[in-house]
Amino acid sequence: MIRLAAALLLVSTAACAQPAAEGCARHQGEFPPLIGGSLEAARAALDRMPGIRTIRVGAPGTPMTQDYRADRATVLVEGGVVRRITCG
């Protein structure tokens, strides 16, 4: 009976755990040092990150599709300087 209760507790705890981030999202912690730098440096860094297969570049306010792609990073550049990097 104790083993059954322990097994149920383990299964319920595992079900509550958040899944590991995939694609671009797992690298979001690496984006802040790229902000304020050049597009070339950001592109080179993003190219080395496994899971990012597409890099989309635009200026703030540029029309872009709103579809979500886990393997895509979007780099917003203004005046040659990276202002923001997002996933999707």
C-alpha cells in the first residue's frame, strides 16, 4: 500500500513538471548580451544555437506573419543596432 501511494505521488509530481523548452525558446537566456550589438554578431550567435533554424530580421513596426514557429528567432534592428530578439 505504501509503495502504491509513493508511486502515485511520483506520477502526479511528474505530471506537474514543466516540459523542457525546445527550439528557440531554450536559448532565450542567451539573448540579452546580443541586444545593443550589431545584426552580424547577433546572426552569428543565433546560427550557433541548436534548434534555431530560421532567423527573421526586421525593424520595429515591420509587418510580419503572426504564426508561431518554435525554430524561428526574430531580430528587430533599428539604425543597425539589435533592439529585441524574440522566438516564434
